[in-house]
Amino acid sequence: MPNKIGYYVSGNTAEGFVNYLSSNTLDFHHHIILKHPSHTVKTMIIKEVIKEYETEDNLEILYSSLGEEFLEGVIIRDKKIALIDERIGSADLNGAFEMDLSLFTVDDVTTSDFSIERTQIKSLTEDAYTNFETGLRIHDQLEDIYIKEMDFIKANKIAEEFIDTILKYGSPQGNNAQIYHRLFGTNTKDGVVNVVPDILSQVSQKYFIKGRAGTGKSTFMKKIMTACREHGFDVELYHCSFDPNSIDMVLVRDLDFCIFDSTDPHEFFPNGPGEEVIDMYDKAVTPGTDEKYSEEINELTNSYKSYMKKGVICLKEAGDLLKNVEQNFVINDRDIEKVKSFIFRKIIE
């Protein structure tokens, strides 16, 4: 039975909009880029393609950082084809083909370009990024508290022991390992969202890494990623949607394991076999650090979270405007069939 998995390649972060699509489709023959002013129309076409191929092919669904009602694409890896929204597409992708849906007589209710609304949406989104950036700078101060109380020798030893355990039963695979850069969630108009449970269900061994800001969780996972890549294993590397320079998850399918940052706002707990907690605070931080700096920690935590909330509010306001714009676009069944027919011909070329 074919598999269908989902994740994000784009995100709203403290560094602005990030897009990791290209690392997931480096050797693809075709990138069909859907062009249209409506994300709803493009999502409908993507869903039609998913419906056509989900019973025969493994599919990778690209969720949208705009909101839960949208999709940004679908990847058919065995066919080396990606159908994507122009929002994450570019002409320099292998086999890039821009498909203007308006040429297929997709009917719009109005000819307005909604330039005023789109300018407002862009401004609110930029305001969100500014708030996230401010929150990250405050979060860095929180990290500093724990960094100075970290025992890095212990932390490195924990990482080395973990790597030895993970690689014990895996034979080196050669020198062509791929790193697929992704996100398991992001900040959207719907709040801070993630698909962690869906991803965890795809492997048997799950490691929940816990700790505080600055206690080496991301560094730990970067070491794991490096070791697996050096042994020739493909790695799915999931970036933090707050700070994309930080890592929130490493998944290696050939070794059937996943390790991820299981702290707020994506905190989970083991509830079955093959699930284990690794607590960096307990293992490598001076006991009593939380109590020693409690006042400062609480102040910084409340402060950075307040900016995160402000950022999400901006995205929600932008989402409300986008919803009003999207309501002005329709596509009829006849035109959907025309678009589908063209895409299916393109896929089997």
C-alpha cells in the first residue's frame, strides 16, 4: 500500500520566510509550478493530483505556512516530479515549468488585483517576522543563563554514546547521503502548528529530547545528523520554525529512528514501546539552575513568548484579509478537468 506523508518546506520564522523545497527535489526531472492569484484554486488542483495518484504512488504532501486550508504542493518521488505553488517555486529548479492556470479558462468572479489587501497582508506578515526576531533576541538571553551552567564534556559524551548506539546495527551506506531540509511545523494564522505525531508514527524508535533553552538539544541533533550522513544514511533534518538555524528533529528512515526537541511549543511524552526521553537539563546542567535564576528565567520567558504571540496575531490578521480575498475566486469543474488533463500528460512524459 502506498505511503502518504506530510511536512512543511516553508515557514514563518524570526529570519523571515524560509523555503527548503530545493533540498527535497535536487535530482527531480520536473517541477510543475502552479501560477494563479488564488491559493485556494492552486490548492484544489494539488488535491486533485493527490487524489489521482495516492492509490498507486508514495506521495509527500507539502503543507502551507499560510494556513491549514491550503497546500503548497505534492511530491511524487518515484517519478521525480513535484507539483508546487509558485510561492515556493522558482525558474532555476530542475525541469521547471510554469503553468498559468488562468490560461486554462479558470474563471474568477472579479478582475480586481486586490493590490491594497495584498499590500496590507505583506505588511502584517513583515510585522510578524519583526516580532519573532525580537522574541528570538530575548530567547538568546535565556539561553545564556543555561549555557554558563552547562557541562559540555558530559553533553558531548551523551551525544557520542547515543551515536554509537544508533549506528551499531547500521552498515555504512556509501558516500551519497542526502540531507532533506524540512520543518515539522511553523507559525501560521492558525497559531503554532505541527505534525509531529504523524511523523513519529513513521518510525519505530523515537527519542524525546528535553531540556531548557541553551542546553544543547540542537547541537546534540546536529552531531547525530553529521554522523549519520558520514555513514551514508539519508537524513531528514527538521529546522526550528522560530530560529531556523536551530534543529528540532532528525529522522533517519534506514535506521528507523527519530529524535526531536520535545519541549514547548511542541512538547510530547512517551506513551509506548520504542519511545525514550533524553533530558539534557538533568544530565548536563548544574542542579538547582532553575531555582537559582528563577526570577530572571520567568521574566525572559514571559517576554519572548509575548513577542511570539504578537507575531501570531499579525499572521492571523493577515490571514483574515487573505480569506476575504480568496472568497472572490472560483473554479468550475470543467476547467478543473482541463487543468488535470494537462498535468497528467505532463507527468507521464
